Amino acid sequence: MPEIFADTFYWIALANPADARHQAARAFDLTNSQSTLVTTDEVLSEFLNYFADAGERKRRIVIGMFEEAFKHPGIEVLPQSRQSLLRGLDLYKARNDKGYSLTDCISMVAMRERNITNV
């Protein structure tokens, strides 16, 4: 099965019906059921952080999505480690001309290591 990286942008769009890309994220889910979604602990942490002040109801929804990601057979969540953090930091330092977040850099390193080109 092809692997597709699910970044924070995807999770936020999927969770938020008011997001301009919500329908595209839902349609993606329906048309890519044979693919494996790959994400990271860091991405899912950033996803929860985004909704930190969204209220109790929305927080329950995103917590459920977070927990389901770890159980879903079509999703692989790469664990955070000191090594992944430091490899991401190396890229973050090397690309100070870009506006990449540390989570972006960790994601890019993970994608490179897995030869994932679709996000």
C-alpha cells in the first residue's frame, strides 16, 4: 500500500467543518482507503495544541480523533524519540532561511527516511 503523510494541516481540516479544506480532507479519506496514512507523535501533539482553547465539546472530538489514530489499522503513528527530535533539529538549524517549524522538520525527516512523497 502506498504511504501518505498526514500533517497537522490535514488533521485540523478533518476536525473542523468550518475549515475551508474540510470537505477536501473528508473526500481524501474516501478516495484513499487503500493507502496507509503515516503521521508522527509531534504532528498529533500540534493538532491537539491547535484546539487547546476551542472549548470542551471540540476538545472531546479531537481527543477522540487523536486516540483513534493510534488504533486505526490504516494509520501508522511514528513515535517521538530523542533521535527524531535531534534529526528534526538538525534540519531546523540547517534551514534557518525557511519558516519551517520544528514539527515540520521532524515530519520532513520522517518522510525522507520512509521515501514518502505524498502529503
